[in-house]
Amino acid sequence: MDFDDYEKAMHLGQKEYNACQSKGQPPYLPCLEDVIAQYETESKIKLGLQEIPLSQVVGTYAEGRSNAFARNFMPLLDKESEFARKWIVLAESMCEEGLREPILAYEFLNKFYVQEGNKRVSVSKYMGAVTIEANVTRVIPKRTDAKEILLYYEFLTFFEKTGVNYLNFTKCGSYALLLKEINEDPNFTWNEDYAMDLRSIYARFTKEYLAAGGDKLVTTPADALLLYLHIFGYEATKNVSSSELARNIDRIRGELRIYGQERQAAISLNPVEDPKKHVFTNLMSQKKHAAAWIYEKKTDVSAWTYNHELGREHVEDLFRNRMCTDAFYNIPAEYADEVIEDLIRQGYDIIFATSPQYIAACAKAAVAHPDVKILNCSLNTSYKSVRSYYLRTYEAKYIIGCIAGAMANDNKVGYIADYPVFGSVASINAFTLGARAVNPDVEVYLEWSTLKDHKPGETFAENNVTIISNRDMIAPAHASREFGLYQCGETTVNYAMPVWHWGKMYEEILRSILNNNWKDEDESVGLLALNYWWGMSAGAIDVITSQKLPSELSRLVEAVKKSIKAGILVPFSGLLTFQDGSVLDAGEGLPPEEIIRMNRLVNGIHGYVPGPAELRDEFSDFMTAQSVFRPEAETQL
């Protein structure tokens, strides 16, 4: 090390200094004393000797010598200065003997501020070191709802389990999701093998990610790695070659761009009409397609599968001259990637995966086979290569609520929900708003069919609730009259039920493929993912009533249907009052994204939205995929 090296380091410092000034940013090292003044702190903990990432050493503890360095820790003082001579002597010593003693540093929000050893950090960064030894004191901020504080407390839980301090996520819930990717068992014991594997994976991934231009994306290497692991799997990633790692990163470039954006998906509320420009292309294109539907269960035990199968049979009859369709049942999520790969090998070029738990398998297959159209039946997913589709069930629930409110005994009605997932809270709230639109005094008693050790019927009996909204669909093997809206008593009387027309949705999606509109739709949303979320205006949702419903209410139902289809009646509009007394002005209507992510209940409901831990164990995997109680409902894996 000599003056030439110092000059090179000083040049890097001056370059950083000028770049900061051009952006209007402070050009010198930040001081923890200034940073911490913006927060209330709770405590300080001595962590002792730690190996800390140099990339996360960002400043000094006190102002002192901070002006001697640019924000990248490169020196700024003249090469003739005493500072320069000391920097060079230190550099020569570290080249010959390494770091003699650890630095002293404070950690705050998983960033490190040097109390003693600024030049050691500067030289180490110049020499390209990745880590440095430090005696660390952690400063813990008071817990608040601020995003950076929530993320930090998640990090503290993760650090306590793993001792890993080099991962910086930008999305709440990511630390827990990473642990799940590493091991499905939430109670697994972290050990040195896990630590070594993760460090190796992260180092190799970061190298290839940055080489592929990752520093130009909004998302951090840690964010990108989590998305990569969700698609390709942790075990497979441990042994993947550098060249294959680079190829896979390139394959998911579109997904990485979306993951780093604040807005990740475009929501299609209605089918797109076939542009006239495609008329000639449509006549000439006679390719015959093969479409496959994959299900977790069979039709006789699952109303969900049964209804989707009605949709598949509808399009099979409609498009039999242009495509063949097949259904595959009892596909566990852990085998979905193998099944999808096998279907693609067999020649299926359109795949409908009908469970949110298939999303990772869908994404993996989609990035490997960009010519295959892969769709996943879910809400609030954000993969560019996979389109999601679902129905606006809350529109039908609003109408069912209108009927329930008009028929309520003692101004009480019941609602049995299944899972607290995306869209379900909106349906509960819409039902309540509909009931109160015709009967402002009505109260809704909310129960959940998936809670541990709980029977909803007991609560209804205690409160004399006889008008109940229950599941929309019944499996053939579980025939029961307790579906839709009904009145219970000596006999059960059914009044109305929502109808999910999956066939209409499948028809329009397949028509867009057959008419060569698929690519146009993709280009129209740019970098965003595309989510189909269709309702009554698309003919994908309806409400049917029984002859036992009073004729006046049947006329009301038809009038409300027409108003919703025409966009005249918007359930989530105007002032919305919630259980906690807060009021939201929804104006002419809430954005679709806010309706999907809704996780609090409106006023007039007796009940609450349970967390995943309160549900029976068999629903845990499904909740991981779609729960509204993932922090901020934000992490989209």
C-alpha cells in the first residue's frame, strides 16, 4: 500500500461526495447521534464480538472525524495530510498482519455506526473485504407501527434464532418466510449447518444478482433471494452451479422488477373485448390447444373442485373444435411442480392451477416455459409470468345481505365464514352493509367454521339467530340444506345463494388466448402482473333466489343486481364506519387493491377476524398462502 492506493481511495471518496451533492444528499458519513434523535429508544444490549457485514457499516457514532470520509467510507482529506499517512501505514499493516483488533460499533436498525476504528473500516472497504470483527452494542428502539420498526423487530426475532445479521429485507413478514423456505417445520432448531448453507447461498446469489444488474432494481439482494427460493426451492439452490444460478436469475428478471415496486399488479375487473385488428389473425390461426386443470381434491368431496369442473366442462363443450381439456385430481402442493412439468412434457400449453398453494410451482414452471400459459386461482399474487384469477364474491354477498336484513328476526342475522383470507373480509363487510342498507338496526353475528374447538351453531342458538348466511357451495358427498342464505328451525328453508360462474371466467380467458389477445393484455400492463377479478358485470357472479322468498324481495334482488352490474350501486362507497369507531371516506368507491386486502370489520358486526394460529392445523398451509394477517398483507410469496 502506498500513496497511489490512497489517491485511488480518495478518488472513490470524491466521486461519492459529488454524486451525493448532485442528488441533494449529505456527502459525509451519517452520525448515530443524529439518526437516533428521531426515535425513542428502549434499551442498549452488549452483543460482544461479532462478525459484521461491511456493507451495513454506514456511519460513525459521533460527528468527530465523520467529515474525513465520504458516505462510502472512502477518505476525502489531502494525501499530504497526517490522516493520509496514518491511513497508508494502517493499510500496509493490515496487508501484512490482517486486522489486529476489532473495531467498536453500535448497531441500530441493523446498521452499524463506528465508535472506534473508522480508518480500519475505510481500509477494509477499499481492500474489498466483506466483513469485519467488531465489539457491538445494540440500541433497541421502542416498538411502534412504523414499517422500519416492525421490520427491525422481525429481524430481532430472526437474529435470536439464527445469529444471522447480513440480510436486509424491505417487506414485512420476509424473515419468517425465509425460515419457512429453509425448513417447513416452524419449531426446527437452527444449527451451524444451516448457517453455513445460508451464508454460502446468499454470497453466491448476491454475486450473480449484482452481476446481472440487480443494483439497478428497487429490491435488495435479500428480497431477491427470498423470491428466488420461493420459486426454485432452498434445497435445490444449495447445489446449483453459478451458471445455472445466473440463468435462473435472468429467467425471473420480470418477477424481480415487480417485487421491488410499490404497486405490483394490475387488476382486470372485466374481460377485454376482442380488438377488430385480430379478425384476420383469428381466422388464420387454427392451432389446437390442450388445457389442464389441477385440483387438490376430487369433485365428490370438494365443492370448490366441483364448481371449477362445471366451468371446465362448459369450455370443453364450447371450444371442443379448438382445444381439448383434462382434469387432474388429488395433487398435493408439494408435488405440484412435478405434475405441472409432466403436463407440459405431455403437450399441455394452458394450465389452470386451482389453489393458491400451487403458486410457487406455477411460477417455477412459468419462468422455465414462457410459451405455456399458466394461471393460478388466487387473490393478491404478483407474478409477471403467472396470471391469477378470482371472483368478486362481495358483490353477491351484498345482495344476500339485503335479503337477510329484510328478513331478520329481532334484527339479528348470522354469517359463517371459512378462512380469513384475501377477499373474505370484504365479503363479510359487504353482507353487513347490504343488511344495514335495508335495515339500519340489524346486527350481524360472525362465526368461523375453521376455528379450533368451536361450533358456530351454539353462538347462534344462544342469541336466537335464525337467518344465516353459510357456505356458497356444497360438495355432492356432503349434501346439506345449510348453504347460501337460509332460515333454521324445525326445518331449514333456503332463500337465496350466490352462484360462482367459473365457466364464464374460463370462457373469456380462453377466448383471449384463441383470439391472440393474450400478448396484448400483457403489454398493456407493462411491468405489472395481471390479476383477473371479475364479478357480476362480467357474468361471473350471480345470485339466485328460491320460490319461498317473498316476491317483493325477489324484485329488490333484481333491482340491486342491475345497479351493481351497471356500476350505479357500489357497496364500498361513501363513509364506512369500522368496529373500532374509525371512519373511512371511500368516496365513489374503494380501489380494488384495498377491497382485496381489507382486514378489519365494519360497524354492526359481533365477532372478529381470527389469526392463523386460531384455526385448525389442516388449514395452516392455505393460510400461509393467502392470509390477510401477514404483516401489512404485504409479502406476496
